[in-house]
Amino acid sequence: MPQKSQFSAILNNNCPRCRTGDMFQYPVTKISKFDQMYKRCPHCDLHYEPEPGFFFGAMYISYAFSVAIFVAVALILFVVFGDPDLWVYVIVIPISVIILLPLIFRLSRSIFLHAFGGVSYDPKYR
């Protein structure tokens, strides 16, 4: 089986060590449970939270994604829709961020664990 890239593992919310096991228990479409993570990787048994409060750092990544969405939606509204009234910006931008919240949450945790979790890919766990 070919090795899965780290980029692919981050986008698919897979374990940083085996790049096979899922980080989250339910699909992102299950809105009421989009945030529930496994404590350990179901494939290689890696403990996902190296220390208590580890994922507080993922909030900074989430904030960066939210700002990027804010800017992108504002530019789209300005360029494509000809600079609509202020109330359109005030309604459309927060709704866009709220709709994308489950994806932002998962991606920011996945990026943070892969970047700062202190775990490297190990092919023997594949």
C-alpha cells in the first residue's frame, strides 16, 4: 500500500503516526457530534492529547482560518456583488464562518496535532 502524505493525512483528519486511523468519531456531517475525538488512535493506539489542554493552541489556527474566510467573503461580496450595503456584510460573513465551523474546528486540530504533537510518521504502524 502506498504511503499517505502528511498533507493528505491532515486534510482527512488521520493520525500523525500511522496516517490511517481517524481522529474524530463521527463524520463532519453529524453536526451535533462533529467535535468528538477518539482518545486514542483506533489503528495504532497513539494518545491524541499529549498533555491536558493541548488543543487550546489549535484556537490560533482556527482564528487564522476564520480571518481568512472573513477576508475572502468580504472580497467576494465587494468584487462580485459590487460592494453591497453594510448589513449584507454583517449578515453574510458571520453566517459563512458559522457554516464552516465544523470544518475549521477539525482542520485546526489536525494541523496542530501534526505540527506540534511531537509525533512522527512511522511506517511500521501502517
